[in-house]
Amino acid sequence: MDPVFLSRLQFAAATMFHFLFVPLTLGLSLIIAYMETKYAKTGEEVYLKMTKFWGKLFLVNFALGVVTGITLEFQFGTNWSRYSEYVGDVFGSLLAIEASVAFFLESTFIGIWIFGWKKLSAKAHATVMWLVAGAGNLSAVWILLANGFMQHPVGYTINNGRAELVDFLAVITNKHGLLEIFHVVPASLLLAAFFIMGISAYHLLKKQHVEVFHKSFRMALVVGFVCSIFVAIEGDLHGTNVSATQPAKLAAMEAHWETTKRAPIILFAIPSEEQEKNLVEIGSIPGMLSLLGYHDFNAEVKGLRDFPKDERPPVLPTFIGFRTMVGLGTLMILLTSYGFILRRNKLLESPTYLKIMMFAIPAPYIAMESGWIVAEVGRQPWIVYGLMRTSQAASPIDGIQVLISLIAFILVYGLLGAVGYYLIVKFAKKGPEPETE
Amino acid sequence: MVLQSIWFFLWGLLWAVFFITDGFDFGVGTVYPFIGKTDTERRTMLNAIGPLWDGNEVWLLTAGGVTFAAFPKVYAVMFSSLYTPLMLILFALILRGVSFEFRSKIESDAWKKVWDTCFSVGSFLPALLFGVAFANIFQGIPFDDQGLYHGNTLKLLNPYGLLGGVLFVLLFIQHGANWLAIRTDGDLQQRAISITRKNWPILVAVAVIFLIASYFATPLYDNYFKNPVLFLIILVAVIALFATRIFSAKQAWFKAWFASAVTIMGCTFFGVAGLFPNLFPSSLDKAYNLTAFNASSSPLTLKIMLTVVVIFIPVVIAYQVWAYILFKDTVTKKDLELDDAY
């Protein structure tokens, strides 16, 4: 029972499960806050209906995001104690700041939002939602800065046998972390937009609650259109940064083995880590990888073979993850662009488009999970890039304990996920509640 | 030295605030299956803590996060040594958290029963295990200079450890019943009041046994004999414990709740003051003890974190107090009819 391997599995399972809920919380909270502000300002009933309908789905999702979030903090201590000891001076403070500055605000005000409908004025109640949304996204900022440190450690020195903070400003202005923030936060809005559009499409196809869902769809479409393009452009900047700071990850993302100038992008390949080459390659665009990585067709791109074997990330998941993310990202740009043309008055007459949008709900979910696979698997074998190896970071504990907790996580999370999505689907299909008063 | 000592105090304070705030949630959950007879009563209990429990739970994340940030080595050794009990607490908290949201979403008795069980077990278990864990920390945990744990999880359930667990459970029951006395009415309130009165003598007895047992099972009193002024902490806890019963008799529920909060604060600091400067003592050799001085972060991190905490924790307390005031009244039928009420 290798505790390192089991802990990696457990961390991957817990994090990916947590991240099924987080982006929707981040994006949807902002959109709901906007809807409720519209209601507070105009007094139009349709905005209240929208707020309450999307709010209900939001709350089920929120609950799952919150409870699975505690696991992540605990796991650094329980499963990655050597890591915690070694970089806690820098990393721990980011988590503690996240809790005291952002998570408190979000968790306290969500309670006020749920139970405060009759106790607060419409404007105050909408403001509470803005606080929830702002705090949630601020949480993401701190967590992504913490991840930014793992990807590209800055602002520390090795002292007393551990990484000690010397420059806090460098840590919170870490370019890698900032690029992650501007990638993940708009991507979350994009995910929420697809969630809204997909569910709205379901009702529009059935021609029910048309006013609520037509408005919701068009609102989400604007958000989705803008964010899909922004995420792609920002992703390009992110890519150039990765090629500068984590060249091995770039090479793995593209299954690029030989160091060459005018490096090509291969559309599809089956990489073999043993033979240090691609067994199959289909479709190659010369110079594209050089262009993407360094914004220069002729730039030299270092191949995997020129990295020591023990400094190469697993190639296949990184390669496939990157393709999935970019492919789905492109698809989402096309879908939202087409919708943007239809949006004025043709949406309701385009059932095929609505049907496609209904089935497109998983697209941003898969794209975001894939993105994290690229980021985290592509960083291996390092837990903190260039500073600490994942193999040195696990707790000195018995593997059997980890095995038991891993099985428990799979069972409990599987159950919660099933119940959570059952409820979300149930309320999504049910549509807005008729007014009780 | 000063900075590290301040952080030791803050570390204890954050744990104490977590025990006070989420403590009454745990207490409500523990008595939930016994005094909530009807569905309406059970929903009233859930909604009595409904707007507050989530914000309360963040004190745990902050206490954990601050342990990580200010004493990374303690965080590492404590969390990995106590792997199994912490995982149990974690699963309990997860199931408790979702049961609020899930329970009233489907009208089915079997469905509600599942989440009722998750809610009550998910409240009782953390109360018990935090008590067991802290009592074991007071005694010392078998880990070596490499942070390697040499114990057995079942040994955490030694008599003194269990005594600590029982004490926590009884404290939280008292505290939770006081909260229910504030926010409920009718039969449910009467049952909650009767719990505050029946639980109290048992709590007093266990607290006395715990104070005596601590003398024999732990080195906590060493600090007290060195600085007798510390005995004031015990005095405050005892006065607050009696005050909560007196206020209960006078039907001053909020004061009774405040007094039980002070009791919990006093009990936590009884341990924290006795531990100083140890955060996580080793039972194998005193030389392995993790203290505020040998396990802390760098002075820069401690200073930055202190700035953050000094600015933001008062802000947090301010808006949480506002939330408490907003939701201090009796839970009414109207509250239960809210779309998203639990």
C-alpha cells in the first residue's frame, strides 16, 4: 500500500469532485446577483422569478461545494504533512487569509440571503447576494494564488530546512497565479452561462415559462459569448507563460519529444513514454507550437527527450486534457457566437440550436476538469515546481488508513453527487414556483 | 518570542470561538432526535440554526488554516497523527452540512429519516471526537522527532480521552438547548428547557471529574502552580457554568446561552493555558514536543498573518453578530414557509 499513490488518488478524487460544484457557485452567484439587482431596481416580477428559480439550483450546488471544500484544507495536513511542513510558511498563510477574508463573508451572508427575504429590503437583499458572489470569487483568488505558488514558486527562500516567506507581495502578484485567476473566474462564468442556457433551452423547447427562460437565456448568452472569447485569448497568454516557466509541461501538452525549431502542433497522437515517441501521429501543423508557445513561428521548443526522465510529467493525460479543453473551448465559442446572431428574435424559432445547447451543459464542465488535469498532472513529478517532489510530500502514515478513507470518499461522494444532481435536475425541470402570495 | 506567544493565544482563541459558535449547532443536532417529535418541530430546530451554522463552521477552517499558517509543523504532525479521527470528523461534517439542504427537498418519510440520522450523528460525532482529540493532546500524543506517529487510533479512546469527549458533548448539549430555548416556543421550547435543567447536574459532575482527572492524567496543572493567577480561568468557567443554570431558572434564555458560551471559552482556555507553550506535546519524549517556539512560521509570516487577523476577525465578528441579531427571534410558521427554508 503506497501512501503516496493512494494520497494522490484521494486528492485527485476529492479535488475534481469539489470542482464539479465550485465553478457554478462562482459564476451563477454573480449572474443571480445581477438578476436580483434588476428586480430591486425595476420591481419587475420576472426578475424575482428568475432570481428564485436559479437561486434554488444554486443553493443545492452551493451546499455540495461547501462541504467538499473542507476536505481540501484537511488533506494538506492529513495526507501531505511533509509538504505542509516544508512550504506551510508561504502556502498556509494563503489558505488562512482565504478563510478569514473571503470564506467567512460568503458563508455568513449566504445564510442571511436564504432566510432574509422578509427581513431585508429588496435592495439590501440584492446587496447580500453581491457580497456572497464577491466573497466566493475572492476565495477563488486566494486559492488560485496558492496554486500559483505550487506551479511557480516565488517570494521565498530556503531557510531552517524549509521554504520561508521573504516577499509577500511577490506571492500575491505571482504572474502564474494571476493568469490562473483570469482564466478560471471567467471560465466559471462561462460554465454558469451554459448551465443557464441549457436549462432555459429545455423549457423554451417545451414552450413553458417563456418569459423567464427567454430572458435568462439571452442574459446568459451575452455572458457566455464574452467569456468564451476572453478565456481563449487569456488561455493563449497563459500558454506562453507556461512555456517560459514550465517547459516540460508544454512539451507534454503537445507530446513533443524532439527539440526542434518550427515545432509543429499534432492534432492527435498516441504518445509512448517507454519508446519516447508518438506511436501514431495524425495531422501536423508546422510551426504552430512555436507560435503558440513563444509567439514566433521559428522559435525552438524543447522536446521531452531533453528533460531527464525523472522530470517528465505523464504525457498521455496532459496531452489529451489539453486537447479536450481547447476543443471544447472552441466549440463553446462557435455555439455562443451562433446564438449571438440569433439572440434578438430568432431564438425561439431555432429548436435545433436550443436542443444542442441543452446537451451542451457538460461541455464547460469537462473543459474545466481537463484544464485542471493539464495544470496538475502536467506539473508532476513536482508538487511545487522545481522545489519539492510529490513523492517527498506525503505524510509518513500507513497506506491502509489512506485506502480506507479513499474508499469512503468514493462511496460518500458518489452518493452525494447522485443525490445533488438528482435534486438539481428535479428542480430544473420543475421550473419556477408559482407565487405563493 | 512575543509574536509566537500572541499566536499561541490566537490559536487557542480561534478554537474556542469555533467550539462556542458551531458548538450550539452540534448541541442542537445531538438532542434533535430526542426532542423533535414532529416534522414541524424538527424543521423548527433545523431552521433555528439554519441561517448561522455555515458561518459558524468557518471558524473551524480558520482555526485549521491558522494552525497551518502560524505553526505549519504542528499542522503537519497533528493532522497526520490524528488521521482517522479527523477523517471521521470530516465525513460527519460533510453529512451534517448536506442534510440541512437535502432533508426538506423531497416529501418522503424514509428520505427525511436518512437525513435526520445524518444530521444528528453528524453533529454528535464531531462534538465527541473533538473532545477526545483535545483530551489526548493534553496527555500527549505518541510521535517521534521525525513527526512519525507510533500510536494506535483505538488508544485515543482511553478513559481520560473519552471523558474529554463526554464533557464536550454535554457542554454542547447545554449550549444548544439554551439556543433552542431562545428560538423556539411551545412544547419544543419546554423540552429544550427541560434539557437545560436535566443536563446541567450531569455536566457539573463530569466537569468536576475532568478537572480532577486532568491533575492525574496530564501535566496541565504545572503551569497553574507556576502562575496561580491562571486559576482565574477555571474560576470564570465555574462561575459561568453556575450562571447558565441560574439564568435558565430565571427564564433569561439569551443570558443563559451567553453564560454557556463563556463556560466553553473557559474550558478551552483551561486546556490552552495548561498546554503553553506546547501546541502538540509528544508522549514519547518531552524533547519532541511541538511548541509555539520550535514549530512556528517565520516572523514575517507571523506578522503578515497578525495584520490580517487583527483587521479582518473583528469585521467577521461584527457581521456575524449582526446575523445573530437578525435571526434571534422565535422561528415562526412563516419562516418555515420560505422557499428555501430547511
